Amino acid sequence: MLFSEERSAEVVAESFAGTPDDRLREVMTSLVKHLHAFVKDVELTEAEWAIAIDFLTRTGQKCDPSRQEFILLSDVLGVSMLVETINHRTGGAATESTVLGPFHMVESPPRELGDEIALDDKGTPCLVSGQVTGPDGEAVADAVIDVWQANEDGFYDVQQPGIQPPGNLRGLFRADADGRFWFRSVVPRYYPIPDDGPVGQLLHATGRHPYRPAHLHFIVQAPGFRPVTTHVFVADSLYLDSDAVFGVKESLIRDVPEVDDPARAAEIGLGNPFRTLTFDLRLQR
Amino acid sequence: MLFSEERSAEVVAESFAGTPDDRLREVMTSLVKHLHAFVKDVELTEAEWAIAIDFLTRTGQKCDPSRQEFILLSDVLGVSMLVETINHRTGGAATESTVLGPFHMVESPPRELGDEIALDDKGTPCLVSGQVTGPDGEAVADAVIDVWQANEDGFYDVQQPGIQPPGNLRGLFRADADGRFWFRSVVPRYYPIPDDGPVGQLLHATGRHPYRPAHLHFIVQAPGFRPVTTHVFVADSLYLDSDAVFGVKESLIRDVPEVDDPARAAEIGLGNPFRTLTFDLRLQR
């Protein structure tokens, strides 16, 4: 069957009919259907097609070991968030997931409960703590908690090699027998996603800002439970209702109140007053 | 409005509502709608998403000044052909268009009518000729004809720098006052698109071959007429009904008969017998 405008999707989908793997055939067939529908809906011009080819090429070429521009593109189109959400439906019974983001590209350094993860002497001190439980609130043993966040200047360590200490604002913690964890850090701050590449050009051309509201990343795993990849968001952060990557869910927002308690501050090794961020996580079996 | 699975496309489309350029807003809104519909239709897994990110990244990184892997991807998904066809509807009144392909990346060398474009002493000699006319068959003056084809081994000159002479099997011709053109070349041969990159991996994984049926590329322009980008296909070529890039249209297929005429062969400077390929082009005003 030769190509024509009318049957374009049908002709191309047919070329994938011999795909040995059923799932790959299903994915490619659907991709072709939706991609052709898009091109037909907007009647894409050749000049626009050429811009798209150039944009995708530059997006790929912007990627390096510390920069993943295609994940950024997926993020700003809401695709990352959609995939994450589809694959981690909780039915309201567990902590909701959100995007991994492009900066989980190094292993977080193992740390002890209570350790300080802010190694660059910047930011507002904050005690982060919480408890990992099962669906019914029962304590979970042997939970492993991977956390990472940007520094006070809005950059992750991997974005500033030679400027930030390696492993700055990252930590891999093992919760105690009751699933409790705590560590010292700084209050997260809103920051822009990297906008000096093709994705930044797209945001600029469409009148969108590149900012993400203040958040701390978590991946929590425990034997017998489904891992969760999520963030906790700071309630009074700018951009909470216009996250550039659509990561905010109502259930993931927390207040970060100030505590004025010199004895407690001395005990945990923070200046007084300090802030506290409490984030309990409920896992699915 | 915060993100949810149900309203994902709506939330992301809303983020583009402030796009200053109306057309860009229209394109991005449609793209988001179709992209999210695809992800939801197949319920893309995180592992599949990661494969897609890696595939797109490698596709971008495979591109260099003589290789455009994203155009190849667009080609094998039928998108290039769809865009070309949408933008050059002829209503049956003019020569149909087909894909540009990734190898029109250098300027064709200007040549005189009758010149030989096969500079590498390979292939079966062929006289290529035709006439450029307007919609009613009237001769068109000052038509410029850009042609390029692969050599006998299935490669374009830009794919084999240092092996093929630069400009091999390319030519930029000016037709005569009646719109007639002729030049010496070799019979085109089917060949694979470059399949040593990500696009080749996709073809392999989906059981598709990488071949294009034998063809000769044309871009024809003349003052007062719409340019046409097309091919002429050799009627008895392999893969005529399964072109890897969906470029074949019935109206673009031609026989390439053998001619046994020593006097004519001597006159045009080809060995006897030789083949002839006649391709008349009708332009839209």
C-alpha cells in the first residue's frame, strides 16, 4: 500500500506489523497514530518541521554526563509527570509520587541519621525528619531514604563541579527500626531549571518561566514495599502553582515552621532558631 | 490548577496559554494533547520512557555535518512524507512531491546540459531527460533543476568523503528555453538508509528493512511557479512497495528501458547499449 495523506498513519503503522515484540508493536503503532494526527491537526509547515528537527537535534547534543536536556523537555511538556503518575497510582492510600528530575545522576553518599548534608555553608538551617510507614500506618523497618536538593544558589552539586563539594545536599539514609529518619540540611529554595539550552529557548518563546517551587527530592525503598520517588514542597514557596515541570501535588506540600528552642538546637547541632520540615511517607506493599 | 492524571493535557496546555505567537501556541497546545493521549493510550512504563529518552538523546548525538539522524527518524515514521504531502497538495494537476531526505546537505555543482554527473566510473550508463512545463503543459523558461542520487554502491558523496569525488552524482542544471533538460548519469540503484545508528536499531527491532527503492532526487524551480521536491523511481526496482521512508507515489514511477542505437550513443557520449530515464515535471503556478 503506497503512501497518501489520507491513509498516512495506516500505511506507516502497517510497516510495524511484523515487529516481533508485541509491546513494541503496540507502542509504535500508537505513536504513529498520534504523531500523524498531530501533524495533520496543525498542518505543520516545512519550515516548522525544520525548526523541530533542529530543536530535537540541539536537545540531544546539549546532553552530557551532567546534563540531560531530553529529560528536561519531557519535564516541561508534563510527560515525565504523566508517566510517573500512571505508573504509581496510589488510590489515595500512599504517598504520591512526582518526577525524578534530571539531577539524580550520581549515587548519594551514605550518611548517618542526624548528619548534615549541606556542605557549602549556605542557606537557612533546617531539621528534616519523618517516618516511613506501611499502608496502615505501621512502622517499616530497613527503609532506605535517598534525598537530594539544590543549594541556596539554586544549583545541584552535579551542575557545579569544582564549585560545590561533591555530594553536597545529597544523602542516602537508613531509617531506624521504627522507620524514623532525621538529618540536618537547609530550607530548600525555588530555582530555575537549566534554561540556557533548547528547552530554555522553548520556555522563553512560550512566555513560561523556568522556576520550580522549593522542594526536597526523596526516593524511599523498603523490603516488601513499592519504592516511591517524590518531593516535599515548601508551602510558602514562590511558583507553587506554576511549577515549570508540573511536579506539585497538593498532598506533597508542607509548612516549614521556625523553632525557637536553644536546648533542642544545641542537641541537634543547629543554630537557634531553626526551621523544621516534617515529611512522613506511606508506602504501598 | 495542579497536575493530575485525568487533566494532565489540560494543565500543560494551559501553561502555554501566554505564548505570544498565536501559531506557536496552537502547535504546542496540539502537541501536548496528542503526546499525552499517546502516553495514556499505551500507559507508557518508566522503563519505556527511559528507553525513549536514551533513544532520542542518541539520535541527536548521532547528528553531525554529514549525518542527520532526526531527519532519518522523521523519515522512517512517515512524518517527513506527511509534512511534504500536506504542504504540496497538487490536486492531481502537477508533479507530486516526495521527501527531501537527509542528503541534500551540500550545494550541487552547476553543470551544463548533457554533462556527466557520475564521476566515479561505476554503474550502468543512463541518459536522463525531461521537460519542465506549467499546469497546462506549456513550456517553462529558466527552470533550474537540482538532481542528486546515490552511487552504484548505495552511498551519496557526502557519506563517503575521500572515497567519492565531491559532487559525484549531483548537478544543478538550467533547462533550455523550452524547459527541456538532459544529462548523463547511471541507473539509480536501491540502497539502505544509514542503519548503523539509533534509527537502524529501531528498524531492526521492528523487523523492518532499511532499503529505499532506486530513485533520483529532483528539486525543480522556475520563476512564477511553486518549486517541487520529488524523486523519480525506477519501475523494476526492489523495495518499490516497501520504501523505508514511504516516499513512493504511483505517479513518480518510470520505466528505464535499454536503447540499442550506436549512432545516438556516440552522439551523447555513452556506450551502446544504454538506458534512458524520461521524467517530465509539471509545476504549479
